[in-house]
Amino acid sequence: MKNFKIVILALVLTLSVGVSSAFAGPIVIKLAHPNVPQHPMGQAFIKFKELIEERSNGAFRVDIFDSSKFGNFDSVVQGLQLNMLQMGSASTPNLSPFSDEFLIFDLPFLFPDYPSTDLITDGPIGMNATKALTQSGIVGLGYIEIGFRNLWNNDHAVVTLEDAKGLKIRSTPSKAHIATLKGLGINPTPVSWGEVYTAMQQKTVDGIDIDLNLAWHNNFPEVTNHVTIVNSLFSPHLVMASKRFLDSLTPEQRELVVTTFDEVKLYERKLIRDGEKEILEKLESKGVTVTVLSPEERKRWAEATAGVYTQFENRIGKDLIEKAKATIAGK
């Protein structure tokens, strides 16, 4: 009789676990990012949702909060720390309070092309910077990107360094970004992101220093007549996850999240880079004059902003800057 009772108890427990598992529902991943859904970043996170839900047979569900609907950068960080948010994206200048190593991406004319950016973001320099987040309960999964910054304005075509002088250009609050524009003789004017379109429309500013994809998907060609391809600053975004969330997963579940993101990371970069080529072809139809700096002229712009390196080398570390240069040069 005693053994019979034990068997019955075991069956009850087994059935209880099975029933509770059946009604537990999927593991929800709340994912926040600042861009519109049609932007390559937005498209990439939609792809992440599709892939991980399919590959997990519904064990995961991804709820996307695009266009900063979850809140600003501070809200995203706090959400990740408290596991109210499981994944989120942030630009590297916002992450500098965690580590000055993120400021390596704020140096102008450091990167000659996209292959060189991959060497830093995917290599030891980029990934070492993310380690500072761990003690705050956040794990850096890897970098996606916004692209290279270019000079948009509604006043005149900018062909030479002299043409840029005196333009009133919207800048981010980043001190390095402001210093870069000042080095070019530009008047940097911080304007909140939500007010940029109106500021250009009303000519409160002459233009903006921003990449092609963000400009296109936010309709900036409607309020600017000229763009100069400068490729001055590279703008990556770090995709982060809540450490509490990752620690709650089985090894197989965690591997699925990480490997799926790694795939989507490359997909997003391809969308950004292919999108730039397509946008350049479409700009003329929007009445925008496109100017590409000659290699000689771009060198002049780089020399004009060399002081930014001196200004920030104590924070970033001269050794780290030299290591980044050597990595890009293939040494």
C-alpha cells in the first residue's frame, strides 16, 4: 500500500508539472530600439522576431518597442537591469558613462570604409568595451550600425572645406561630435531628435550631419537640397540583453538567442550598406544634389579635425587609439 501511494503521488506530480508547463506560455522577449520599423534596424529586429519564434517552435515570443516607445536611453538601461526589458539597442556615445572605450567610435575619420569598422566592432576592441556593462546587469551581444555621417544642408553645395564654414548644423549632444563640427568651421547646434525635421523645415538650422538611411527614412530629403558624402563619423549601435534574462534560460535557449542575433547582426549591416547605394540613386529624383568629397579633400577635412584626437586621448587612452589604428591598417 505504501508503494502504491508513492506511485500515485509521483503520477500526480508528473501530471501537475505537465499541465503547468502547458499553460506557462512562451518566453517573452521585450526588445526596444529607437528607429522606425522601415529603417534597416527596424527590419532586422522584425527578422529576429520571425526567426527566433520559428526556430523555437513558439517557445519564444518577441514584442518589439520601436521608435523609442519604451522610452529614452536611461529607460532602456533601467529596463534591462530590472529585466523588465530583455533586449535593447543604444548608440555608443550613450554608453560612454559605462566605459570611455566606447568613445573610440566618436573619433572622426578613423574608419576608411565598412570592412575596417567590422574589424573594430567584432574584434577585441569593440567587445572588450562591452565588459563594463556586465557589473550593471547588462550583456553586450554585439554591434549593428547606423552608418557613416554625411553633411546635409539646404543652403548650398559643399564641395570644399571652405564651403562648410559657417553652416548651422544640427549636432548630437556628444562632445566629440560637437568638436568635430567645430573643427570643420561649422556651427554645431544641438536639437532634440524629434524636432530635427521641423528645425530644418523652418531653417532654424541649415542642415544635419547624419547617415543616408536615417535621413531617407525620416524624410529629410524633403527639407534639404544638398548632401555631401563625407563619411566623417561611424555610428554603431550595441545590442544588449538583460543578464538576469540570459541567466534564466537553458544553455540551448541562450545559444538560440545568441546565434540568431549573430545572424541578424550581419543581415542588418547588409541592409544598411545596400540601402546607402539605393538611396544615392534615388536622391536626384528628390531634388537633392549629391557631392562626393575627393580623397584629397577628405584628407583636408581629416586634418582639420585632428585636434579631436588630442582632446579625447586622455579619456579613451592613447594606447587604445593606436591599437585601433594599427588594427585598421592590418598591422
